[in-house]
Amino acid sequence: MRKLLLLTIGFIFITPAHADMLGVRLSGGMFKYSLSGTVRDNAVSTQVFDVKNDLGWKDETKGMGYLYIEHPIPLIPNFRIGTTSLQLGGTNTLTKDVMYNGTQFNTNDKVTSDLDLSHNEIALYYEVIDTGIDLDLGLNFKFFNGKVFIKDTSGKTATTTLSSTVPMLYGAVTIPIPGTGFKLAGDLTTTSYQNDNITDYMVRVRYDTDFALGVELGYRSLHIKYEDTGANEYANLDMKGPYLMATLSF
């Protein structure tokens, strides 16, 4: 939170660059990620499910998209609005006893489980540099409203929520390759806030045509460490891999 406060104060003393006119860019496509990590709902750190080895969760391909709005109005930040689908799940036979949310799951129990960490986000940012090479700085807010659900073949179930609004630092850079229509770009959102530690970055190559359409090929890495010690809710997950999106700019 201290970092966010310092950055906000810093914006007051920065004279940001502004777009000459209203600009809008839409992008949408698929994120093919490999998955690793753990979830637990117990203060005892040994009572943990490995999402692949214990729960049998698989790597997935899910959708994501962004809307960018840039404008020439001084002092008012530009906007990036995003959405990411992260619905995970699987079926597996346990090789150890684990207590989850007051429910005991035992060795050789066959369990089916799923996790929804889909989220929306909004970044408020300024163009600090706009000289062909663009540098954007601002704040990003991710809105999680997910849950973990586990059920075995005997009918025992356990559910816990993973709900939080997470403020993050945001930065993005775009470097055009002159005369080609290609741009190299990357952005980063990160925070260590209360008991949450989240880092989300993307690096990409974007090609813009003369007809408003474009394509973007990149790599995304999303690390989520979520802790609610009061409710004994924990997740430590990594999702990373390539993505492909179509873009529309006007």
C-alpha cells in the first residue's frame, strides 16, 4: 500500500503526455497456460492439495480480452479494462489424507474439484512518454470473486470462497519497429498487498494493418498468492504460457 501511495503522489508532479484524439483498441483471444501450485483451507500448512498431483487439474486454454481507451483530456487517466477466464478443475484419486474446510478427505478417495479464479480488472494510467516509444504508468485493480469446490464419490463436499479486490501497480511499454507495422510491447501489474502477492506480466509482438485490424502474439505469466488468514483461505498458483489475440483499433 505504501508503494501505491507513493506512486499516486508522484503522478501529481508528473506532466503526462496526452493523445491528440480519442483512441480505442479492442483485443481478444485465447491464453494457453500450464498450471502449477497448491490450495488449502487450513492454518496447518501441511494440509495442502497440490492442484496437479493431488487434484488432477489440467493445463487449459481459456479466453481473455482487453479494452483500451485513451483520450486528450488533461489530468484524467486513460483506461484499460480487462477480463480473464480461469476455470480450473479435474478428477483424481488421493494418495494422502487432507482436511479441507472441516471435511476430511482420505487416501484412495476419488475426488472431483474445480476452482474459478476468473477476474475482471481496470487500469487507470497516464502516458508518461509518448514519442513513438510509449511508456504508461498507473494503478490496476483486479476483482476476484472465485471459489474452490471439492467432492468425493461418497458425497462429501467442501467449498471455500476466494474473493478479493486487489490494487496493483501498472506499467506498460510499446516500441514500434519503423516501417513494418510491428510493435514490441510488454506490461506488468504487481502488488504485495496485505496477504496477497500477485504478479501478472505479458510480453508480445503486435502487428497493426492499415485497416484497423491487427494480431498479437505473446507470452503471459500470472502468479497468484492469495491468503485470507481470518477465513483460512489460501491459494498459491502459477499459470503461464503463450497467447494469441486479434485486435481492432479505431
